[in-house]
Amino acid sequence: MSDKVTWDDRGAWKAKGAWGTADSQGGGFSASRWQQRLDELRAAHHVPGAQLAVLVDGEIFELASGVLHRGTGVEVTTDSVFLSGSIAKVYTATLIMQLVGEGLLDLDARVVDVLPEFATPDPEATKVITVRQLLSHTGGLTNDFNHDTGRGDDNLEKYVAALRSIPLDCPPGNTSYAGTGFMVLARIIEVLRGTTWDQAIRDHLAAPLGLGQLMTLPEEALRFRVAMSHLGDPGADPDPAPLWDLMPRSMGPAGRVITTAGDMVRFAKMHLDGGVAADGTRVLAADAVTAMQQHEVDTPDKWSVNSDAWGLGWTLYDWNGIRGYGHDGAAVGQYAYLRVVPEAGVIVALMTNGGGARQLYGDLYRELLAALAGVRMPPAFAPADPPITVDITPFLGTYRREGVVITVTRGEHGKGHLRYEFVDGMKDMSPPLEMELEPYSENIFAASGAGPSFSEDYMPVVFTTLKDGTQCCYAGMRATPKV
């Protein structure tokens, strides 16, 4: 990309050579140009199939590339459905904010006051965790409690009951990416709406927004052309995964909304338009929309998803003064990326089914957002250049949270080595990851070998000490305490 992209002295992007010339001040959207670029980058990064949807100048453009399944060769179309992974959290957050906007729920209510059965192993922490904290990943709950409570409509009720035995990753008020909080939020939705989370998505989001290809259950997806998950080594074409989706129904509110890139953009457009659907129906109160996009807390790890802070459900970005919001998602072998640039009226959604998805996202979004919105995304995270030397000794040891064990040892030439192992209910998700640690700063390292779920080339690993003195390792934005 470096031979085609330059920045003038005003910070405006200009693409030259094969792409002609364009800048952030206009020029519309060339579907043929971006179709060609999507095809090129998808192939270069060994992504079997991808779907791209873009809102620009009030119009939604939908593109498709590659195949849904390398074994069958079925082509991706714009109406094919993909797993969106953690972007499901934004849908759950929106359902919660609808309740707030209707006066049925207080953002600062203690969870136990709304859901008396909620508990953690720490009684004092249980008493203070609020709805706002769960939405902003500051409740201290863990992320990878992959607990299967069956296919019944009571799956979330059982999940929340099981949480009482799962230790917190950190004290409430500290930042740690926590998917389990969204299962608790979904149970609040069920109690206040008198229906299941799955039905609430249909009734309160899919129906009023006209999202005909949004679903939450695998059997619903079989009505459509479905993207198969793919797994494999970096730099090679991946193979179809042994299973399409390993996630139990109870994890849906944090990780399983099945949809198209186009319908994802239509969902995000409601937020961009102040909570109003395309037909003028108010779906979300205007002040609730604003609250979701407001800064709640800085993120210790600003590189995993290039985020600066958390709002309520949304990840927040500051691209050299240009504000944005969005979210990333990863299901086993499928990866999705959503970005909204309000001042430009631009939304971009990318859905993929394996391979070097993060690299595809990085290359494509740097060009797209620059051309359409004047956004200068940061370069891929990498070790310090020139290299620096950092003593790994203070960080050696074992770190553990539910579902994950991280072991930091001294590798060759005194450098750090990190083993990221899935355990408990996560043990079948992936083989252990073995990563070498290259210094970025005194307490931040670039880990190679993390795979497309975590990074473009290097995964950020941040070592820090919390206010209560607990030493933590942040990997994938999750706080893992030292044991």
C-alpha cells in the first residue's frame, strides 16, 4: 500500500497509480473500484470469502467476493450470512438502552437490584456492580466462561446462576473485556421484556429495522447461504473447520448474531441517524444513542482493535481528531469489523470466513476510511523501532482467568516467551498459542504468532498493576491476574 498512498501536508489522503486520484472531500463511491480492491486483498491474504457493505452519501453499497466454503466452491453473495462474533454485544447493548430510554431500567442501577439472583464469589463486589459497568467492561467479570446450559429458553437463567462460582478477573471499576457481562445484561432484557433474548432481538431490532437476514440460532441460518468457518496456518489457504460454530446458545448475547454486512450497516445506520429507522420509526431514544457513544473509560490496550476507549457497548476511536465508533467480532474461523465515522456519515462493515482476515481488514479499511472519510488509521501494531531492550524478569510467571492460562517464561537471548492456553470450557476452541515477546515499551510487548483473531502481525501484551496491587497481563484486552 505504501507505493500508492500518500498524505499531503493537510493530512488528506490521496490514492495514486492504479486507483486514480481521490480524497476525503468527495468523489462518491466507485463500486467497481472497491470490488476490484476487495478481490485483490482477499486473495492476497488467503481469505476464502468476504462481504463488504459501505454507507456513503446516504446510500448503502454491498459487495461480495470469494467462496462461502472452499470444499464446495459456493460463491459468496451479498445476501449470504456470516457469524459476526462479538459485534453481537452491540446488539445486546442496544436492547438494554431501549429499556433505559423507555424508563424501564436505570443505567446506574446495581445489577442485584434488577436481577436478585446475580452473584459472584466476591459478595462485596456483587453488591456494587452496575448495569453501566457491564456495558463498559468495567464490572470486573471474566470473558471466557464458555458454559453450555442447553438449548432451552432458560439457558441464560441457568448461565447467570452458574456465574456465582466464577471468580472475577479484577475488582469492579477496572477495565477488562468481559463477555459474561453481556449474558447478564441479556438476562435483564429477558426479565424486563418477558421473553427470550433471541425473541427480543427479532421484535425490537430486526422487525422495526427491516433486517430480514439477522438471526441468532444456527437452525435459522440454514434458510440462507451460510458462510463456513475456515482454519489454517498463516500465509496459506485455510480449510473448512471441523464444526461451523462451537458456541452454546447461552453465549449468544456476547457472540452470536448471524447476519449480512448490509444488514449490519442498516443496524448501525439507525445509531448514526439518532435512533430512527429508515422509515422514520423511532427504535432507540435519542439520548440513549448519545449515551452509548460517550466516553466511559480509557482502554489499557489501545492496539488490539485500535480503540481509545469504551462507550456503552461501542468501542470508541479517535483518528487524529476524527471521532468514530464500532466493534470487532471473532467466531472460530470467522471475523467481522464494523466502523462508523459520524462526521462523514460513513459506515463500513466487513465479514470474512477465515484466513488472514485481520490483515485484509487493516489494508482495506486504511484505504477505504481514508478515501471516504479522511480517516488516517494507525499503522499495524509492531515492536519498537529501533528495537529496545527490556528485562522480562518482573513479568515472568503464570496468569490465570476462567478459560485461559497465560505462562510467561524467559526464551532465547533473555527475551520473553508467552504460552496462551485455553482451558476449562474453552479447551476445545484452539490449540495453545506459543508467542515470542518483542518489547514495544517498558511494560508493553508485541507477541508474534497470535493468529488473525487477535492481531494483524503482532498481538499487544500489556503488563500492569491494578489499584489493589494485583499484577495483570492484558492480552486480547482481557485482564488476567498473576497467580
